[in-house]
Amino acid sequence: MTPTYISRRIVVERLSLLNHLIGEIERLPLHDEDAFFADSRNVHTAESCLRRALEALFDIGRHILGKGYGVPAGSYRDIATRLAEKEVLDRGEEKLFAQMACYRNRMVLVYHEVSSAELFRVCVEDLGDLASIRSAFQRWIRDNPHRIDNPLTDANRRD
């Protein structure tokens, strides 16, 4: 892979989606476990929004690696490792993102093992982890504007 420019459009769209999904989770009755479980739609909303939020973060990470550095990432955990190697994430963020990769894989591959109680706990206790990685990506993008395309001058370029 040859490094090119990171698509501002892709990053903005994924960050916007991520913010929307975090907001959807925050609107659930996470302050009251009984209220949360009183409506089964809350569990389904939490699961869907959490899974999609994780995918949005990994899409951004994969895009930064592929376009910005020409580095492929074989697995979700590899994305975290490669981002740290390229100093997009620090070692603490790498560890957190790798844990998030493992959780994403559980949600997708062994979804039947993820309980409703676990989803509730993750939404209550770990939702801030999504924001931490989002902030790390935003920091890196702010510090590396030369790696981002300029839609005014690169308007005819394809992503």
C-alpha cells in the first residue's frame, strides 16, 4: 500500500456517527437498572449502538493506517498495535483500544455469550472509553494536518 491522504470526509462522517451513537446510549436509562431492563428495546439499542460505535472507531483507525501510512492491519487488535507504532495512540490508548477490539470481537463472533447485564455494565462503566479513543484520534488529526486531504484542492480525487 502506498500512503496518500486521509479523507477528511470519511473521518468527519465516522466521528459524527460515533457522537450520535454515544448520544443514543447516553439517552438510555443508565441511572436506573430496573428502568433499563423494563423495556427490552433498551438492551437492543445499547448493543447496536455500542457495536456500531466500536466499528466507527476501528474504521477511523484502519483509514489512518491505510491512507496515512500505507500500513494494512490484519485484525482489529492489529489496528491498535499499528496505531501505537505510528504514534497515533500512546501505549495506554493502545492497550485500551486492544481491549475494545477484543470486546468488539466478542459482540460480533460470540454475541450469544454477551449478556444483557454485561451490556448494561459496559454502558454505565466503560462508555467513556469510546470518547477517550475519539479524543486521541482528534488530537492526532489536529497535530497532523499535512496528512489530511483538502477537499477544496483535491475535489476530483477518489477515496
